[in-house]
Amino acid sequence: KQEVTQIPAALSVPEGENLVLNCSFTDSAIYNLQWFRQDPGKGLTSLLLIQSSQREQTSGRLNASLDKSSGRSTLYIAASQPGDSATYLCAARKEGNRKFTFGMGTQVRVKL
Amino acid sequence: EPEVTQTPSHQVTQMGQEVILRCVPISNHLYFYWYRQILGQKVEFLVSFYNNEISEKSEIFDDQFSVERPDGSNFTLKIRSTKLEDSAMYFCASSGQGISNEKLFFGSGTQLSVL
């Protein structure tokens, strides 16, 4: 059974600092992995999706890496801004099905 | 930008009552899902739906739950006889077909409170 863990659970940084969010998964037979952002009381917004054959994906200030063999993905957010304050969720999809297994998330606060 | 819409945003019901949560997925998407998030817990998969039938479901999705696509645009989740532990935020999601359309698009959710 796939388990997804995110460390740290919470992170507080001053504006401008780079953010590093970690995600680990127990079953390396993943099809792809997505990073989401969740604002309080709101839905989830997909940020980046990495296929199992890819090593990384980039979108603007966001970069996500994937190391399938070690069961890890990392989300980097460069030059953080107060608007980046949110909970970031990692979700892995196993080969052969369409179900995503989510982590608990990392709650990020970017201070002015 | 196209979006998934869910109604209602909040639903309060008495234990034992039936509820129907409604969703309008993105129009050209072919895969539809329901997830839920109990307060303070992980987002959990409930069911996926493709080609007018359930393609996968979790252990949570027992006989009390059903899904339907009654027309070309709506996708519904019905809980037949609600229990206190069904209280959660329910999210509808959709995705397209093909490797370049794998991203999940989520609605804003329906907060279900069972009293």
C-alpha cells in the first residue's frame, strides 16, 4: 500500500528565501507525481506534474524533482513571496490505476 | 481558464438523511473523481469514473455511496444514509486523456456536516 510522507509539516521563512519541500513515497512503482497548493477552505490547485520517466519539471519560480529509485520528490520555490503562503501537497499515482495517494502536506508561511 | 464547479459549497444534514453533492467537471475531460478530506487528515481517494462507469473505488466507497453522470455535464456523489463520520470536505476532480493531460483539476469542494 502506497504511503506518502511530507517533511516538514510546517515551515516559516522570511520573504525572499528559497523554499525546499520534501515528499517521500514507499512504493517506487509510480506512474506520476503531482504537487498541489491548497489555500485555507479552498480546493487544490495543481502546480506541477512529473511523469515517472522525468527527473524534473519547472514552472516559473517552481521546480520539482523526482528520484523514483529512492522514493523522493522535492519542490523548490525560489525567492518566496507572502503570496506563496499555503499548504503544499504531494500526491503519487501508482502504475495501473488512476488513484492518487496524498501526503499530509507542508504548511508554508512566508513572512514580510 | 476552465474550472471544475461544485454545489453546494456547504451542506448540513441530519444523520440518516440522503445527500447529493453536485459537480460540473471541465467540459472536454473524460475522467472524473471524488476525493474527501476530513478535518486535519489527508485528502483521500473515493472513486474514479470513466466511460459512464466506475473504474476504481476505495474501501471507503461502500454501498452507501454512489456516483452518476446523469447528463453530459453533471457528475454527482450520493450518500444514501449519512453518518457522523461522513462529515468532511468533498472534492470533485477531473482530468483529460493522454500523457499531456494528466493533471487533476479540483473544484472548491462541498463542506458536508452531518449532525
